Amino acid sequence: TGEPMNSALVTTGPPIFMVGSTKIMQLSAFMGGLWWDLTGGSAVLLMTGPDGTAYAYDATIQNGGAVRPWTVPNSAGTWVRAWKATDATGIIQYTQPLVFRVIVSPGTPYYN
């Protein structure tokens, strides 16, 4: 018996999302290494598109964290996302920005 071929896939680099797909963006909040309950607070998903346009999407507080569905727009290139979280007492924290890429289709090479 031979060893299985292509039995694992390893990728590097930022995540790649395809135009038209819907992603569920989630935030599990921690402050000072401890779980930070956002119940009674708010969260906003912040994004910057490849052309520099900034977007802000209100999220739903759920199970002490936040969730926001996002349909990937027809704007291929490098995007950045982060969260602004506010707890019930008014403390505001921002997450570290994360880069991801958007492509038009699985067969479309990524250029920018």
C-alpha cells in the first residue's frame, strides 16, 4: 500500500475570501488575558477596502462576544479588518487589524 497523496493542505499568508460569499465575522473579547463580557455593550466591525474606503458595520452582541455576517463585495484586493468593542460601562477597546484578500473566483489569480 502506498501513502495517500494530497491528504493534507497547508496554506500560508492572509485568508482569501471569494466575492459573493458570506462570512460570519466573530469577536471573542479578552482584556488583560481574561474573558471580557460585552453583554449590554456594543461592537463594530471596521474594514478598509483595497481602494482605501473605510466601512463600519454594527455587530450583534451574542454569548458575551460579537458576530456580524458580511457578504464579500465585488472589490478584489487586500482588505483590513478590526473590531471596536465597548462594554456596558463604556470601556472601549480596538483589536489588532488583520489583513485578508478578496478574489473574484477560485481561478482568478491574486494581483494586489
